[in-house]
Amino acid sequence: MTNITWSYSSLKTFEQCPKKYYHLRVLKDVKDEGSEATLYGQELHKAAEEYIKDDVTLPPKFKFIQDTVDAIKKIPGDKHCEMKLGVRLTDAGYEACGFFDKGVWWRGVADVVIIKDDLAFSIDYKTSKNAKYADLKQLDLVAAAVFTHFPQIKKIKSALAFVVSNEFIHKEHFAKMRDSYFASFDPLLDRLANAEETGVWNPNTGPLCRYCPVTTCEHNRR
């Protein structure tokens, strides 16, 4: 098990292409400026956060999410938007810590977490066109972290909210399964640890190479 600080997105980058991860996360000689779609998603997340937290009116271009954020606001409980979560891995197991604390093992940001007694809701906004390629693994990680930070919670109702197509992909998480949610990432983390130890960061090639910011790679198709 690697002791590197990781997030769902950084591990996905490594899985997509170790060489890309190496330049972005290790050497840091390349910066991913983000696509137009990425920047759009960031704007939407900010608008939703401000509406739910402070009743700031949604900008006209995001009015199509009105019903979604209204439904979220109606869920009873303490609401946390863009909630930064950190988890430290120790000999005793998984421990809650601050997002930037020394020794943080995993960190992530939950779009919306609502806590009501021993029940929680976790919602992650997605701005892709539809739910065809829905990936629930990110929800597993957030749920595991929420269980770690709020040990009174026994169950989490999680959802990916595809706001463009108005689709919701649901999953229930249970406190007794917390460690298994984290452990499911161990094989990929072991691969990352091996790459760090050996210094071997072999590239993968595929359709996404045309969008890769690592222009020095032999597979880059920009």
C-alpha cells in the first residue's frame, strides 16, 4: 500500500496513463488547463453551491438545474456543500483528518452532503450528456470518508445527478462496509506504488491521447 496522498481523480489519471500521471503529479512540468467542458462544470458546481448555501439566484444559463437543486434543498438535515474531506491511514486503520493535514492519505471534495441523525445523503453533480458511463466508485470513496468523519452515520443514500439529462444513479452505502470501500482501490494503489518505486511510468495509448497535455509523449495526437 502506497503512502502517497491521492484522490479519486489523480488515481484515475494514473489508471488512464501512468506517463500522464508522472508529468502532472510527479515532475509537475505539465499543467492541465482543463477543457471547456471542465470549466463549464466548475461554474455549474459553484452556482449550485451558492444557491443551496446562500439562496443566490441561479444564473440564466443554469436555470435548467432549478428543480434538482430545489429538491436537494428540501431534504431535511445539515447541508454541506463542496465539503473537503481528508483521511489518514494509520496502523490502527482509517482516521478522519483535515484536507491539508500532514500525513493525509486520501482527500476528496463532496458536492453535497446532508446529515440527519444516523442517515446521510451524498450527491455528486455530473455535467456529461447522459449517464451512459456512470462510475459509482467515486461515491464509494466519499461515503467511506463521510463514515470516517461522522461515525454516528449508519447509512448513506448516494446519487450521481446527471443534471443535463436529468438522470439520477442511486446507490446505498453502509457503515459496516466502510473499510471495503477504501480497500477496493488497493490493487491500483499498489500499481502506483510500484511505479514510484521502480521509476517506470509506461504510457498507455488510446482515443484520449488527442486531448493529453503531455505533448512530448510519442503517442500524443494533438
